[in-house]
Amino acid sequence: MTNKMMDLEEIIKSRRTIHDFIPGQIPDISVIKEAMATACWAPNHHLSEPWHFYSLGQETKSSICELNKETLLETKGVEAAEKKYKRWMDIPGWLLVTCQKSNDELLFQEDYAACCCVIQNMMLCLWDKGIGTKWSTGPVTREDQFYDLVWVNKDLEKVVGLIWYGYPADVPKTIRKPLQQVFTELP
């Protein structure tokens, strides 16, 4: 058990948000599905399992990239919009994770937190297989037109994240604050 715990600790500490993927190298969907299935063991209140995964194909990916480009043309200009469009089109794999909505605000908060756990679990499982991810919650994911493009009913589901995946072209280095800066012991 000790070796497995050490492996898990290393996976957690070494996982990074990947910004640049090796273009054209799409990981096998069976590995992605295995990671999703394992991720579903995330804690969730009353075993509600409020998450839903969507695998986005080339047509949907292109439509999202076009929508994002249109938005950026208005706010950032042609050069920035074209640069981001090209970068996004080069991202090999695209998943979408949503959370079932609820009229009960507390239940929805608990369900949303569970969906965040399922995404983290999935990203760790993928990282263990050498597959990098980036969890995006950018402005395009909040557009009404985005929901139409991904065939999600905004009244029933909320986008938790657009998850990009592939083999990392580069793994960024980072550090974390010492525990004493983020931990308080109360009497």
C-alpha cells in the first residue's frame, strides 16, 4: 500500500495544466473512457452522480473555435483572435463536463463540487497515463450559443468545464505555497 500511496502523491504533485499539446496525436478513446469511469468514484452527496461527459468531435470543436474567434474579434482584435483560433484548432482532444441543475441551491452547490472532484480525478488518471489536460472555464463556455453547439440544455445542465487533452509538448514547472501559509489550526 505504501508504494501506491507514494505513486498517487507523485501523480498529484507532478500534474500540471498543459497549454501546448503535440498536434495530431490523439490519445486512444478507450484510455479516456477508462479515466472517466474511474473518475466517477468521486464523492457526491446522496450518490446523485450529477455529472455528464461529452466527447466533442471535429465538427463541434470547429464550431466552438469559430464562436470563440468571433467573440475575440470584437474584444481583442484580428491578430489575437486568429492566434487563439489556430491554437485551439491544434488541441487534439476535447471533452465537456456538465452538472445537472437543481432548484435547490444547496444541492446544486454540492453537485457542482462533486463535478469538480470528478474532473480532478479524471485529470489525475489521464496524467498517470502520460496524457495532459487543461480545464477551461473561459467566457465562450458561458455563451448561449455554446450550449447550442454542444447540444446541452442550459435549463437542465451547467457547464463545469471544457477539458482539453493530449500528449504534452511541454510541462510547465510550478511551486506551491508552504502549508503554513494556507493552514490555520483553531482551538
